[in-house]
Amino acid sequence: MNIRSLIEDFTNQLSSLVEQDAIDRARAVVESALGGHGRRGTKLLSGARRPKQLCPVPGCKNPAAPVFGMVCAKHKDISKAQIAKYRDARRAKKAKGTTKKRATRTTRAGKAAA
């Protein structure tokens, strides 16, 4: 073997190692961006969807839209201060009704949550 073939072998091995490392790092970044923890079962591919956010106006069952400031098209002209009052009232009502439930909630492992 001459020195030229040794250098070519070394550079080929080094370039393949650098390429594999770059692929592994890119895969890890993409998986973390998609919320996955491995090759299987990423959150994006699981098909689970968040529930639709409803309009905060009491009694309204229409979905809220970001284009209207997270209220429905029917209530888009209500002032932001009034909408904030509706949201605060709903949060207070929800907090009042869930204090008992939190003490008995369990985790997936069946242990009581803190």
C-alpha cells in the first residue's frame, strides 16, 4: 500500500462518519420538533387532535377562530374587555368546580397525582 491509498481510505471513512453523524443529528432535531421521543409514536402522526376551542361568550357553542380574536364570527364585534370578563368568569367557574376532582385524579401508572 502506498501513502495515497491510505489517505484516500482515511478520507472516505472520515467523510462517511461525518455524514452519518449529520444525519443522526438532523433526525434528532426533526423528531424533537415534531414532539416525538423515538422512531415510533410521534405526536404528530398519532392522529390525536386537541378539542376545538369554543367562543367564550356564555351560551355560545360556536367554535372560536383566530381571525376574529378567538371568538366566533357572530361575536367578533364584542369588545376585548367584555370577552376578557367572560373568560375570567368561565375560569373562575371551572376552578370552583374542579377543586374536588384534582384530589382524586390519578396518573397513567395508577398513582395519585400531586
